[in-house]
Amino acid sequence: SFESDLPQRGKLTVVTDHIARLAEEGSLAMQDVHAVARSDASAPEEQIDVTVKGEFDHLYDFLLQLEKQLQPMRVESVQVNRLPDHAGQATAHIRLSVLVQADPAPVASAPMEGAVP
């Protein structure tokens, strides 16, 4: 099923490793990648902050690659800062939202017929 292909809540290592691999393949330096703590633990998605550095064209290609991933994620925000001492170089801070498996619903236990309370 679709949901079984999603990462489990709090277990985004597979996703963050994949993002790091995409950055490396795109000739970017991964400076940081980490999950963001959410105040609403019941939300169906988790957020990841990514910081990469490299040529602006490579940053653009990296963003396009993120959009093409099979993993259900979307880019929430992007902040690109030019590096003044390095022509064509930039740092990008990206916030991604990743769909995760829903927490299993608690199962209410009903008294068995004939059971003594």
C-alpha cells in the first residue's frame, strides 16, 4: 500500500541519507541535514532542514532533483545566499516537508463476552 512505503514517524534517516547522496552527486557540499522538532506530533508529515553549498547552477539542479523524488515530499521554503568572495557560489537553506506513516490508532479493548470484570 501507499502508506507502507512512507517512512515511519521519527525515522527519517533513509530520507536524509538519500538527500545527502543527491547533494553529493550534484557536486554540492552538504553542510547540514536534520529533522525539525514539531509541536504537533499528530501531523501526517515531518520537516527536514537541509543546508548545501556550491555552484548556483548545481543548487538549482539539486532542487529540481528533490521535486522529482518518489518520496512524497515538498519544498516548504528555500533561502539562497550568494557567497561574496566566491563568484557563482551560494549556500541554500531548504526546509522540506516529508509525508510519514500515520501512528497506529489505539485499539480499544472491549470486554469479552462472559468475562468477569
